Amino acid sequence: MKQILIGALLYFCALIGIKLSAQNDVGTLILDKLSKQRYFEAEDLYNANKDSIDLFVSQFYQAKQASLCNEQVKSSFIFIEIIRRYNATLPADLRLYIIQNLFENTISINDSANFQIVFDYANDYLKDNPDRFTASKIQELRAWVDNFQDRFLEETKASLLPIKRSAKISSAKLIDSLNLIQTSASINGRSSSVILDTGLSRDLVCTPKFAERLGLEVTYIEGKLNSEKKKLGKSLIDSLEIGGVTVYNVPVLVVKTDVPNLNKEHKNKKVRKELKLINGILEKPIIGLGLMRRLGYIELDFKKNEIVFPTSEMIKEDRYKEFRLKSRLLAFNEGLFFRLFINKQATTLFLDTGANFFIELEPKFYNKYKTAFPIDKYSEKEHTFTFNNLYKGEKIPIVKLKTLSFEDSKIFEPLISSFSENNVVVFEHHNNFTPYADGMAGLPFLRSLGSRVLLDLNDMKIKGFND
């Protein structure tokens, strides 16, 4: 799809008289970065050349960038203007790409004002391209359009009741276990420990056993969770209360979320104990990025061991003006991404608070820029755990870390002399983020930003502060 898209963009630009060279034109490079979802790199090119970029390329970039920064209304407005202005000449693949983006914007903000417009665009697209697709592809696209309508109605139902917030700042205690964000909540009136995981794209995930405890009516389908094929159950939670905030009509995914049972392969008692602990934690409900974005602001106070959900008004108070260390977040492919400079090398990282490592670089990215990442030593760590897998007997390369910074502020200049949680390592994950990011950052990275860290999922920023 990505190669088809860039080809369609180049063809369209030629149609409307934009002279682009596929080898060296900045506009072409920006469109290429957008098609590959390398958004920070597209932003660098755009900011350095925005005075000389053609109007269409500029509009297309601004529409996509707005959707990544939680500005879906602005994004939809620009995309609709593009369709209205260029509709007769838009190549079919480019038109489909724009409609897909409009779908996601509309669902994300329950945009009832534009829902019918976007739905009509999709139906017109299918009518206008009857010979372009096989019968099976037409059926697939029709199912996709129908699914959009179902998802929109489901999200609209979930948002009919507003979030109820405490009149003052309230908090919940963090439960320190395996370096995860774990706290207490009330789900349909039942107390439960929950995990907050930005690496999980859904609103809420629970096990069949937990769903049975709540008496939920569950409809099962074959589907995917974080790129893995699984039998998925769908249901709806009436209410979830956490840290003084109550959310109503929460979509829940019911799925078995355990680590593969490898106990018999290990003679090491410590490994068996850790596996048992992980499986026990994964029996708890997991709040994913979908619900976290509805909560808006999430403050992790590691000094007081608390999690706080401030309101937009509370964010204006002095205690939140203290946050100095900050970086922008982009949300796409159902994940959070940010830019970090490691040893002065620009790196796009996927933020996964469900991971208990500091930073892991993808081998492909490391090999491309290995002069920036000299290997200090190899770890003697025998086993590496992630949320879904156990990697056995890994010898992990540790990068010699000289500097670590966001674009406008230094974090620290550590000298790594031994294996600790604050290591940048080279390690391969087979996750759905891999084509769009150069590595992953886990909860220990957030801890390194300060005693208090704010995930601002309204204005899309990470902020840190040290008392």
C-alpha cells in the first residue's frame, strides 16, 4: 500500500502541475516519509523547507500531522478540503488513503457532524471504481465501510455519558510489581488491581475468568491483538472508577493474556517463580491506550508512589507549571511515539509502559547508525521477559551511553559501568511498531525523567519534573 500511495501521490502531483523529481525534490521526500509513516523525519523536512513547498504537499502534510497530534477536527477539515478541491483528479489509491484517515479521525472524536459526509465519500468511492477491484476485494472494502459504521456507533454509545471527575485532585496508590504501572480500580462496582499499558491499543482487556466474575455477556470473534491472532471476546463495562475518575460504557476485549507456559523447560527456581508472577499479573484487567487517551492527563508520582488524573483546569495550577523536561508525542498505528536523541543520533521510539526495560534499539536501526552506538559490553542476563514472550539465554549488547536528550533539554549523561535498568540495549522485537520506530522505551525510561512524570494525552507531550 505504501509504494502504491507514493506512486499515486507523484502521479497526482504531475496531473495538477507540481513538478517533482522522485530523486531529490523535498516535496517528494516529505510524501515518501509520510507514506512510510516516518513522521518525525517528515516534520524535519517540512520545517526546513515550508516556504518553498507546494500548496497540495503542504495541505497533505498538515492534515496528517494534525491527526497525529490529537487535532482531528483540523485534520478532517483539511482532508475534506483536499477532496472537494481535487476530487476529479485524485487517483483512486490516494482518495482511499484520505478516506481511511477521515474514518479514523471521525471515530476518534465521535465526529457526528462529518460522519455522513465521510460515509458518503466511502460509498461513492466504491461506486466510482467498480472495475478496479475483484469481487472479493469489493466485498472486503464493503465490509470495511460497514465496520467503520459499526465502530462509530459503538464509540458514540461509549461516549454518551460524560466522564465524571472528582472536584479536587485525587489519586490512587501505585502497586510496585515487575516495573509496571499497577493500581487499584473499581469495575462495575468490583474492586480490582489494574495495569495501565500504552503498548496495548484497546480501551480495556480482561481475561474470560474476570469477565465471568462480572457476569458480562461476551460475543467471541476471530481477530488480532497487537498483531497476534487470537480468539477475542467483545463486551461493554458499565463503569470503571480509577483515582477519582469514573468512565462509563467502556468497550472491553476479553482474551486470554498469559505468557507461554515454559516452566517445564526451566530448572531454575527463580525463573519459574518469575513466570508464575507474570502470569498472575496478566490475570488482572489491563487499561490500554484507548481508555488512557479518554482520561487525558495521567501523572505518575514516583516519590509518593501515586497515580493522579488531573483535569484541564487543574493542569493550569502552579504544581504543573514546574514540569521542565518535555517531549512531543505522536499517536498513530494505535501507539505512542516520540523523538529522542541518543548519543546525538535522532531516534524514534515506541512508548510501552507495559515493558520493564529502559530503551531497546532495533538491530536494523543499530546497524545503520552503529558508529553512534558503540557497544560497551554484553550483558550476562540469561532471560529477558516481555509482556507476551520469554526470550531464553540472550546475550544482549549494551550501548555505551554518552548523552540522552529531547530536542530542547538534556536528560542526563550517565556512564554505564554495569548492567542496570537504565541501559540502552540492542534487541529485536517482532511487534507491529517495528516499521515506524527505531526502538522501544519502557517504564524505567519514564522513571528516569523525574520524580513526577506527566503523560499529557490531550496536548500530546511527555513532561518530567524532579523535586
